[in-house]
Amino acid sequence: MFTAAQIIATFSILVMAAVPAEAQSLLERSPNLSGEWIAPHGTVQFNFLHRFVRSDAPVRKITNFPTFVIGVGLPEHTQVGFLYSTNSTLSPGYPNEWEFYGRWLPVSQDRGAPIDLGGQVGYNLAAKGLDGEISIARWAGPVRLIGVTRVLDDPSSGGNPDVALGGGLVLRLQRYIAIAGDLVTLTHRDSALGEKPAWSAGVHVAIPGTPHTLSIQATNTNTATLEGASRGTTQRRYGFEFTIPFTLARYFGRRQPAPPPSPSAPGDTSAAALTGPTVKVSLKSIAFQPSRIEITTGTTVAWTNDDPLEHSVTAIDHSFDSGLIASGATWRHRFTQPGTYQFFCQPHPFMKGVVIVKEAP
């Protein structure tokens, strides 16, 4: 018979061997706050979180606190999944911790809203109760602010709820590096159990040419569940988190090409219409280069995928959508109406850009 840890470890090896695909970016959140990130539809997201603590001298024993996070992106900006920790201190006599959860992100800056607003509900087997979270976040230049309110089932008080409030900050230093931190505290901490405000800090790195991200962290929490990320301890832990995606569309089903826009759309991609000046954009190192384009009406923008990964050029207002652009391929779009057109990459939502179209003189 296989143990749960062996099953999860085997699954992680299989996923790590898969072809790189769409991934959650750790550069968008702090270690103890998810920001209600939702995996793209049809993507299985696997995050491996490993934390360590060392006992005092003379023993100096290293104790591991691994957490496996698996989520599946579903339609309507939803995600379901579970977290499993092989070493939890949440409840006495319950060394393993499972949390099954569902998330929803109905409001998002990627879809033109001023903020990200989402929620999560889950059931924690160690606490034997329901937990919930409401999260609000906003990018302001290179800074992302995150605030959360959590309602938790207290495992030590027979099901009475706890409330936790917190916030976090992410600072993008450049395209591939960010630093982040957060603080979450219960409104009523149990001093007898040694509960402290939960804090974390991390340095997050995007690995160029891949969809993977890595975070080096310090924290006083045990696991990544809502319960574990809300209850600080007296021990400081160090560790890392690594994101691994598995996109089912790469292996199952048949992709359909994106339909051309109608004549009434702001652009026309038919062969006869691609006349006039052309501006070239490169999709390279998981970024649009350049990401800001200023043109006049009648200009064609040609996006060339210079990455080993598939990308898309998708307008937030749905006025144009390239579909998936294969590595080395080029997609063109002619802009005939003045306006501001924000776009992003569907497989990698952190890739963003804007086309500003002005009336030709």
C-alpha cells in the first residue's frame, strides 16, 4: 500500500517531467497570501512548498514541513483543489493536514476592473471545519497590495470561529525578480497555545524561458492552508516554493484556430487589409517587448513569438484575440479606429501590454 505522501510525491515527479506550460507566477503574491489566483481553464497547477526548522543546540535537528498544493482551473474564473501537508502542528494527534478548497475571482484587473476581488472556501480535516477568505488586491505600477479577511474554524475550541485580518505587499524589482511580505493576525489569539501574528517574507524569481517561478522564504507559519497561514508560531522557518504547471490542452483535445474579427471590429486581419505601416513586437522572455505601442489608425502590429512557449495576444475588451501563437510564428492585427487597447497573454496573464491608437493626420 502507498501512503498519501508517496502518492503526492509520485504525482509531483510526473508533473515536473511534463512539458513546461502555463504557470502561476509567484511574482504576484506574498508567501502566505494567494491573492485568490486562479489557474487558466484546463491547467493543473502544482506548487511544492517546503519549510524547515532547526532545533536548539546541541541537537540541532532539522524538521521538514512540506506542503503540496494542487489546483485545477475551471470556467468562469474558478478553481478547485487541495493542499496536503505531511507535517502539521495545527491539531494535536493529527500530524497530517488536508484542506480541500474552491476559489472564485469574479473581478480582476486583467479584465479591466480597478481591483482584483475574490473569495475562497475550504474544509480542513485537521480542524474539522470550514474556512473562508475574501481577498482584495491591486497593482499600482510595480507594487501590488493585497488585503484579506479570513473566518476560520478553531481546532481547539469545539468549532467556534476565529477571524483573521491581514495584508501583504509585492514589489517587482524587474521582470524576473520581486520581493514580498505579509502579516496576518487573529483578532483573538490564544496565548496558551502560543499563537502569534503570522508573518512571511520572500524573494521571488521567474526562471527565464520557462513558466516556472521560485521563491526563497522566511516565515513563522507551518503550512500554506488558510489555517496554517493564519496562526503564527514562536519558531522561525526557512524554505522555498516552486511552481509547476501541467496544461491538459497540450495533450488532450484539439485546438481550434481563433476566428477572424468581423468587419465592424477595431481591426482587420484579412490579407487584403494588411496594408500601410507595420510595427513589430517580440514576445520574448515571457514579456511583450515593447509592451507599450503608440500608433496611428491604419497601422498593423505584428507580434512574433520568440519564446519556446505558446503565447496569445488577447484584448481585455475582446476586440481581438490571436489564439495560441506557436513558437516562431507571427500574428498581425490592423487597427482602424482610435482608442486605447489593453491586451494580455491568456496562458501567462502577468504578460500585459497596451496599444494606443491615434487618428492619422
